[in-house]
Amino acid sequence: LPDWSLRSRKLVAKEHRKAFDSLCLLLTRNLWLERNGRVFRNTSRPPVSLVETIFDLSSL
């Protein structure tokens, strides 16, 4: 993911890079939390629920 985000960041207009960086961090954090839930607590959410959470958080 870091390689992808660094390459993609160069394609984003400078005035939108902070938002892009925030979105990358939001995605990474939520995927990591989901992974931890699956590995350590044996819980998982449906992918649609995870996507909805990310969309909701991104609109804050």
C-alpha cells in the first residue's frame, strides 16, 4: 500500500493531496483494525459494512 499511495499521490493535484493522504490513512487504519479483529478476536464484518464505515468516516 505505501508504494501505491506514493505513486498515486503524484497524480493528485497539489491542492487535493492532504485529502488524499487522509483517505489513505483512513483506509489503512480501518483495514488494519479489521485484520486485528479477524486475527485476535475471531470476528469479522461483511465487506459492505467496512466500506460503509470508511465512507461515513471520510465525510466527517
